[in-house]
Amino acid sequence: MSAGKHFITDAKTLVKDSLHGLTIANPHLSFDEQQKVIFTKDLANLRKAQATIFCGGGSGHEPAHAGFVGHGALTAAVSGHVFASPTSSQVLSCLRRVYSEEHGTLVVIKNYTGDVLNFGRAVERFKSECVNHGKPLPKVAMVVVDDDVGVVNPNDDEEGGVGRRGLAGTVLVYKVAGAHAAGGGTLEQVKASAEYVVSHTFTIGCALNAASVPGIGMPRSLQDNEIEIGMGIHNEPGFATKELQPASVLVPGLVDHIINSAQFKGACPGGTGRVLLMVNNLGATSNLEMGLVTKIAAETVQERGFTLERTFTGTYMTGLAMPGVSISLLVLPEDASERTKLLALVDQPAYCPGWINQSTVADAGSTDESAEGPVVQIKAAGDPTWEKAISEAYSNVVEEEPQVTLLDQLMGDGDCGQVLLSGATAIHDAAKNKQLPLNDPPAALARISSIVEDAMGGTSGIIY
């Protein structure tokens, strides 16, 4: 698991340095270094054109939230230290900057004590400031995202435990709200859209280990064979630590935890409906594994009787380099007209580095017969000499695989032994199941060559 090593110069300046890097790579962004606020460069025009939206929280969850600043999403984002809320003075500075006197401003926050207190106080300070200077009460609204269903106790309530935290569902909230604002929605309409997503989005996460914090290190570690269900994006303990299961067991269990929660059932009383799925990388999960998790999650959602309208997968809200994933389900409106409107907001492009705009094209047919070669007829037959040679060769490979693997670990990528074993196993199984034309040596060698290429792949496959 993670060794706690980082690319770092100074932990005290890491957040500011990172935000500077964000603006260098995204020239539509500006940076208030003192207050750690990222905002879109055409802010003055946006304030006149639409309701503005900002979010914020502790750093370490990138691309959230600064990575979602841009047209169709957030107007600005304010960052605290790693895993620590920005101060109320930082938030107040951001609100002063983005506030639209004509259209108003929506503030989106995650349900953590520091965020609720600091953002809430900043909003009240801003209101008092305006009134004390003879201005009308400002049009500022705030929504708190609490999509986590991994913190409830066995009685499926929150008594005696922490409140439901804000997780990756937060991104869906300000994606929808940002699209609505960009389309000319009033503050009241934008807030209503955001509140719908808040009350109908449910998330659970899991991690193979906690995340190392720059300048601090690993707060705790799981065993190599363990996984924690419900681990928070700040390394908060989950509700269960268990033995690591195959993804085919683990992922359906996460989906079931969501749809069996009282909160999800309250939003989807019929037990079926149309949903949006978001599979989120918590920071250190390979894209290869993300594809597998997405496949299983999507299949499970549909097997449970739900219609999957949209699927998003990627890195949206992380816990630094946490090796884990979270799964979110957004229950869509039953009314077809309202559902179409909401999906249109989801589909509207957002021009920011964090959001992955989906490409859609008309389906012109998925089967291309020209990609299929001629059918080769194989007449399988046994031969004692061949079968003995294959069996002995297979046994030799099984015996020598650990040593070959060890040698390749010293000189290469460490997979040579396993690749050889894969090829030998495929040939052995084909011979055992009478799938080879062993009475015809040229045909047998041709068939074995094809089997080896498929089973081994890569350089070894083409060589053997």
C-alpha cells in the first residue's frame, strides 16, 4: 500500500503552488493567492449575466473544487489547507468577489462541521455588511450536500453517529446548478435544481487503505488483505473493515448498500426508477480497475430493476491519493418532462478541467463483418505422444514459474513466469478437453500458436 511519499517542496505552500499550477494549465482561470480563491477571468461579465455559484472546502480533493470553475459549472472556488475548511474570512472574500447584485449567488458546501460553520458565518457577515452599508439584503442562498449513506448505524438512522457527509455527489449538485444558471435560471430556480440533486443523490465509498497526507504521512494502515467500507475522503473510519473480496462481490454489495438504505428508499419509494450512476476515483485507483468497477456497478444497477439513464466514471472528488472508489446514484424525476429537463442540465457541456463532457454520436451499427476473418474448421483428435509431451511441458512450467518470475522481477516487469504459465495452461486445457487436431501436426501447431497468442499476449505471445 501507500508508502507516504510525495512530490513536495514545502507542505506549507503546497496548496498555493498547486493552485498556481492549475491556472497555468487553464488560462481561463484567475487566482487570488492571499485568499486561495480560484475564479473565472470573465467574472465581471458573468455577474451581470447570471446567478453566480461558488463552492469550497479543504484541499486534497482535487479536482474538486477549483477544477470545476468554468462556464456551465462553478464561478469560483475557495480552498483551505489540506483537509481543513477555509476560514470565514476567506469565504467572505470569495462571496464579495462573486456576488451578483442583479441575479444573486448560490453557495454550495459539503456537510462537514468546519465548512458549515465557516461558510454559514461568512454568509451572515456578508448580509450584515450589506445592510450596515445601506444596501438591501443580498440575494444569497446556500445548500449543504450530504449524499453519504456510509455513516448510518445498523438501525439505518444517524442517532449516535456522525452526520451524513458530503462526497462526490457534490459535483453533481454544482454541475446541475451551474448549467441551470448558465441557461438563465433565476437564483430560486437554480437553488431548487441543486436541492433536488442534494435530496436524491446517495453515495458510498470504500478504500484499500487510508491516504498519506503531505508533510504528515499515513494516519493509519489497513492490512494487505483488508478493505474499509465507508471510509471518508479525509481518512475518517468507515463502518466496516473486512477481508478484500473479488470486485464481482464487492461492487454489487456497495450498490445494494445504497439502494437498501432508508434514505434511498425515501427518494425512490417504488423500488425501481431511472437513475444516473457516477463512479468516482478516490485518487489512486488505476483506470483499468475503474473500468471494471464501472462495468459491474452499471450491470448491478440494471439487474436490480433500475433504468440507467447516464453513467459517469472518472476522478471527480478524491481523498488525496486514496486507493479506493465511491459510487453515487442520482434518482431522476418520475415525471418525464422534469426528467428531461434535469438530464439536459447534466448533458450541457461544462468548460472546466474537472468535468468530463460526454461525446454522443448516432449508432450506425456495432457489428462490422469485415473485421471477422474466415472461419477455420478444426477436426479435433487425440494422440498419446502429443498428449504426454504437452502434459510434461505443462508440469515443468508449473514447477519453474516461481523462479522465472523472480528473475523477471530483477530484470523486468515481473510477469514473465505468469505469462508462460498462462500459455502452458491454455495448451494443456485444450489438449485435455480434446480441442486440438493432434493427429495432424501442421494443424496442431497452427492451433497451438493461436492459443498461445491469445493466452499470453504481448511480446511473449508473438514470440512463442
